[in-house]
Amino acid sequence: MIREVTQYCSQSTGSDDQRLAADAYGLLRTVARRTNHKELALLAADRGNRAAERSCDPVRLATARWNSSHALLALGEHSAAKEVALDAISQVASTTNRGAGAITGALWLTAAVAQARSGNKFTALEWINDRASPLAEKTGETNVGRTCFGPSNVALHAVSIELEDGQAASALTLADRFDTSSLASRERHTTWSLDLARGHILRFDPGAAMLYLLQAETTGAEDLRYNSDAHDTLRRVLHRARPSIRTQAVGLTRRLGIEEVILAG
């Protein structure tokens, strides 16, 4: 379907068709990233940028930059990801509607992740608390460009950054303060469950980790199949859990078709 949409839109110069193409490439970027096709994700993001530029839509252009930043993060290009996000924030600053506020907040979250992965946790948390969080309070829960920006997603990123820094206890304490049931995306629910599973296994609690892995399976089995962090958590559960929980973990790897991958690791 994405192929047909982009082929059709490539033959048109209309702004509506270019908006549709930008949205389709954004969706392709997400799917490619989630299935661990990182180079394809970057290619899709690049083509999405071209379509967004032709659409004359500042919010879609900022969303396309958000997709590019995420594609670069997946490739480990943290500095480039941060620069793309910050540049997009400056470009959309003159647009003041709710959609622009939401994508600006999403870009601040992405820039914060890039900072955290570059070893600058304190600036990352500052950007979340001082930049993204006030925007989330203004916009409420949104899903502009499938970014799911809002208070729940801000909370998710704060927990994730604590985990990036190896602070599992702080991450889990912070997670207990938030209700993420309002997240609009199954993908984000899966990410939340995987982060909590990772936090619990770092705290040597394989039973709790297994519980959240099973929750992640219900919302995003494909993510578990391709997500290297999820694979690492599963391996740790298998090594540390008592037999009954280990049996559950083995069953999960078999349902996902990754038993050989996990055992080989």
C-alpha cells in the first residue's frame, strides 16, 4: 500500500498529495525501524523530508525532521540526531497552533534522548523538564505525526533516560508516579513495558521483568521479535529466573520464533 501511495504522489505536484506522501514515508520509517531495517528507515525518512518540503506544511516538515532524527538515533548517530531535532525546533517556532506545539515537544524529547546517549544526562533531563513538559501541559495528549506527544510520553522519556544512565532504581521509582493508560499508541505501550522489564531485570527481579515482557507481547509482539534490548532482557531472565519463570520465558521465545537467537546469545 505504501508503494502505491508514494508512486501516485510522486507523479503529482499538489500539496495535498505531498502531505500524503510525507505521512506514508513516516509510517514506512516506523515500520522499518521496528523491524530492525535501520538503513531503510533512514532512506524512508529522507524521502519523507523531500515530500514534506514540497507540501508547504510546517508541521509536516517538522514531523519529517522528527522521523529523520529517530532514524539517525537508531544508527547511533546521536550528535546528528540532536542537530536535526534542534534545527527543526527553530524552523517550526513561528507556527503557533496546537500541532506545532506538539511536534516541537516531540522534537525536544528526541533531542533529549540524543543528549542522554551522548553521555549528557543532566542536559537531557533539563530539556525534558523545562522544554518538553510545559508544552505537554499545554497540548495535552496528542498524536500529531504519530508522535504520541503529551504528558504520558514525557514521563516515558524521563524513565527511559534514567535507564540509559543505568539508574534502574530511579527509573522504576519515577515510573510508579505515572499513569500511562492514556497513551494513544500500542507502540508506546510496548516501549513502556519493555523499559519496565529492563529496569526490573537490572534490579535482579526476573519475575517482574517477565510480567512486563508478557505485557509487551500483547501490545507489540513484532517489537519483541526484532528488538535487541528486549532480546537482552529475555536472556537475562533465562539466566536468572527460577524454573517456572524460565519456562514462561522459553515459551515466549518460541511463540516469537526467536528461541535460537536468544539461546545463541
